[in-house]
Amino acid sequence: MSTITSRPRRASAVRVPNEPQAAGAPAAPSAEVAAISESPPVAPTADEPSSSAPAVGEAAVGEAALLRSLHLTRVGRIPCFFEAEASPEARADRPLAAAEHAAELQRRVADSKSRKLSALAGRVLRRTGRAAESFKGAPRPTASYHSEADQVSVLRTDWSPRAAQVAVDWSPPEMKFELTLGADVVFSGFLPPHVMWNGRVLDATGDWEEVMWLSEPEADYLELEIRLGEVRLQRQILLCRRDGWLYVGDDVHAPASGDLETRLRLPTADDVRFVPYEETRDGVLHAARHRLAVVPASLPEWRAERSPGELVGDAGRLELRRSAAGVRSLNSSLFLNFHPRRSRREITWRRLTVGENLRLVGPDEAVGYRLQAGREHWLVYRSLTDWANRTLLGINLQTAFLFARFSAEGRSEPLIELEG
């Protein structure tokens, strides 16, 4: 079943029907889980409190905290945000840190006496699930996690050993962000808001607030908002399970027309390098065992075309820069494809024309993109204003956000669609 939380200022989501539960989802502890309870005991430590747990006693609080810890664990049994939070000694000895983290989870699972958490621990610590391409429904138990109270979200494709996992801690304005592909860490660190309005760098004057969380069989979607004085920054993060797309986008909304500039800075891991193409503005991220195609869709594809923006990779980060003069809103969109087959194909994209009432819509009102890898096509639409009836590629839209796949017959199949 899908999970949706939203604030009144945003409309509800248009849902894609859920697929049946994947065969083989555990309903009771397996032999693997029995092995967990037989592990050597570890000195007990108190469970940390969690404001998202129901107020029905310490057992419920401890179970909610344990559920959070299980979901915030990488494929290699390392806790998420390890590079940002661990001590230098722990970072220097990762195998020991992984063993200690797994042992602590095992102890807490055994103490909880919860069949649900025992089954989940078997998936987390041994990664017995199937890859996303092998099923049409979302993985069960759900691979994703979201807590508005704790301000943390995990977008994950599946429970397999090569799963893609995005973890976001949005409790600080700087935002902790990481992407792992199997055991490879691609991004890990801070993803702070960076906006300039009329030549002035804006500081955060509030905290991140949830606009939308949506978990569907095809994708997970998170949208957040933060205040920078009079300016609002909305950040969208989308992870497509089977198509292998990660989308990170920033929308800046000013109270009046002016000069806007935004920089989307993704913190790359130490062994990750970005290689740009010579003639086009996209490139490739190389990790130890993975390759990611990087597409800055909000920029022109060809370098021969002038552009008020660029995509650069240096000093431990991948940065998309965008600027525009005399606008009230600005969209900055970055797409990364990590699918083993699609990421090696040539990817092209086009910025599309959006129409409304027989007029062309400006890029500070709505944007549309078409992505292509081989014979496969995807359509993206984002509205930067309130509700409006618009057209894109002959498709009538009344939505705030759309990410769709084109079928072999040329029909658009929404993976995620949000009402305006």
C-alpha cells in the first residue's frame, strides 16, 4: 500500500494502482532470523527515544527507534551518514564498525521479540530480497522509510544486495544526503540550499518542512520546502525502482521578479570522479563498481548553445549552476541514471514547450523535459505556479509534477503524478 503525507497547501497525489505483493515476502521469522537470535550477546545500550513512536510505553518507543535504525542501514551493514557522523577511528576501520553495528541491531531485534522486526532484520542484514526488475509491485516489507517527526527519509529500490538507496536527514538546514548503489557510496555529506536573489546570498530562516511523501510500486518521491527570508526553496527527490532514475531538483520562488541564481551541490564520495563530455553538457560519474549517466536537463544539451548555467564536478562535489534575470521562479533539474544497461547508452534530452490558453508558458511558470536512452523515452513536467490547465507534447495536464515513461505504443505511463 502506498504511503502519502502532505500539507494542506498541496493537493493529494494521483495514485498509480498498486501491484500484488511480491511472492515470497516473509510473514514469519526464517531460519536466517533464528541465527540472529543465537548471536553472541552484546552489552545492552538504551534505545534512543523517537518522537514518531506512539505514546503507549517504552516498548513502542524502542520498536519505533529500532525500525528507524534498520531502515537507516546500508547494504554493507554500515549505518547511513557514516562518513558525516562516525569518529575518525571508526571510519578508519569500516569492517569493525559494520560488525559492531550489525551486532547491536541483532541484540535489539532479539530483545524486541517482534516477529515483524525479526523478518525485517533478516532482509536488512542479509539482503535476501530480489532486484527491482524482477517484480512489478513494491518490495515487501517496504524497503522505503519516512518519518516527518524525525525528519528523515529513505528512498530505496528493493532489498537486494545491489539496491539503490537514498538517505535524507532533513532535520538540519544543511541537509544530510547520500546515495549508495550496492556497496558503492556515490554521494555522502551535506546538500545545503544555495540561492542568490538580486546578487545577495540568502541564509535559511527556518527548517525544512514536508510538502509531500509518496511511495508507489514504481518510485519513491519526497518534496521539501525551506524559507530563505522572503524566498522559498522547494526540493524534490525522486527514485525510480525499475527504470534506474534518480531526480534531484530545486525550485526557487521569489516574491517579485528579479535576478535568481541557484547551485545544487551534491557531495561526491572520495573515490568517485565526474567525466564531462566535450560537445554536450552531460557526463558520467564513475564509482568503484558502478557508472551513472548525469543529465542536467534544465540546461541546453549542446555546448555550442549559450547557457546561463553549467554542470561541473570538482573538489568532492557535483554542482549544477543555474541563473536567470527578471524572473520570479527558477527550476534546476538534475537526472542521474544508475541502471546497469541504460547508464551505458547515449542519453539525449530536450527542453519542451509548454502551452496554456493558446500562449507559450515561460520557464518561470512551468518546465518540461524529454529524456531518451536508446529507444526508451521519459517525460517530465513541473509547474512553478498554482494550478493551471496546460499542454505538453499534446498531453493535457492539470498536475504539479509528472514523471512518465513512454510505452512501445507511444502512450505516456505515469510513474509519479501529483495534482496541482
